[in-house]
Amino acid sequence: MPFCVIKSRTIKIFCAIVVVMVLLCIPFTGGNCAQVFFGYSGRRVPVYSVATEEKKVAISFDAAWGADKTEGILSILKEYEANATFFLVGFWVDKFPEMVKKIDEAGVEIGTHSNTHPDMVKLDKATMKNELSTSIDKIKNITGKEVSVFRPPYGSYNNTLLDTCDELKLTTIQWDVDSLDWKGLSGGEICSRVISKIKNGSIILMHNNADHVLDALPLVLSRLKMQGYKVTSVGDLIYKDNYTIDNNGTQKPN
């Protein structure tokens, strides 16, 4: 009999736990069951790559510290019939407005990389919004075009930043293939690194004024072309609506 009593108590305790779990799962504030009961943070994630069956990748150049190689990049892109996205910092736009025009006239997408290149997560929401809006206005005043993509300086982000980007109709973009061109790698080393990590839907990070970007870019584009990849802009690669982003930052169509 004692065994039966203990078993009965165990069952009652178990049932009580189940009831509590069910109650905790009710999304009182919009949170889901996992977030409420298991304490998940609910941290949002930007787009790092895109789930696609197409042999299609995007290449991107962050522009903050110089412009002497930018025209060379545009020439190489044209030679290899490739497109790209330039993420421009506002003070770069101020300093090189004619180069902004050339990028736009080449049919290359322009996104914002903030106005002053701060660590965005250290800012309050109002300052975040000002950083983004100011840089967008500077670009639009030159190109006359809307800006729809944003790359956070240093790859630093939080939910507040992503929410602010949503309000401004910006898609926040990271990368899954880091060329590390800023480290002074040779063109061949940069190419080997990129090609070893590439897959359908990858987003490649490069910098418009890296030491050996003009050596690396033709090698990267020729290898990608040989492997059957179409190289395009971020805006052409990503889904604009009806998508989800998983915990790894992979954007997937619904």
C-alpha cells in the first residue's frame, strides 16, 4: 500500500506541474511558451544568409575609410557581369558624393552602414533612429532612391536596433562569409577563404578600401562564375516578404 500512496502523490505532483506549464505557456505579452517557461531570451536575428536552391550569392562592400579603390571595384564588377551592394557610412557619403553617384549610376545597390559608424547597441533608440535616418537622407539626396538595407557597424545589434530598422523599413544584413580582407590578406588568401565557405544564398563581406581587394575580387568572381554562381546584390538575393529568419540568421520563405 505505501508504494501505491507514493505513486498516487507522484502522479498528482506531475499533473500539477503540467497544469503550471500550460498556464505559463499562455502568451500574456505576446511571448511564446519556450520564452516564458524555459527563459529563452527571444533575441531577434538579422539576415546572415538566404535559403535558396538557386546558385546565387550576394557580395557586399562596407565603405567607411577611403575611396581610392571604389572605381576599380565597379570596373571589375562590370567586367564579370556581377552586381553587389555598397553599405555606406554617412560621413563617407559627405566626403565622396561623386563616388556615391558613380556607384548608383553603375546600377549597384547602396545601403546604409549608419551615419557615424558607432556601436549601435550602445545608443538609445532615438539616437539609433537618428543615425539611420540621417544616413538614409544623405544617400537619397544624391541618388533619389530609397534605401532598404542596413549593415550594423562591427556587426553589433540588439532587438531595439532591429525593431528600429523595421520601423524605417530597413532589412538588417549581416554575412556568413567573411573575407577578412581588412587583415591585409593577399588576394589569393582572400579568394581561398571566400570560396571555401561559399554556398547557395551566401552573403560575402568585403571592404571597399581593403589593401588587396582589387587583387582578390577578380579571383573571387572568376571562381564563383566557374562554379556556376550568379553574383548579385543583397537586395536581389533576400526575400522581401513572407519569410522567417531562424536562429542561425538564415532567411527562409514561408
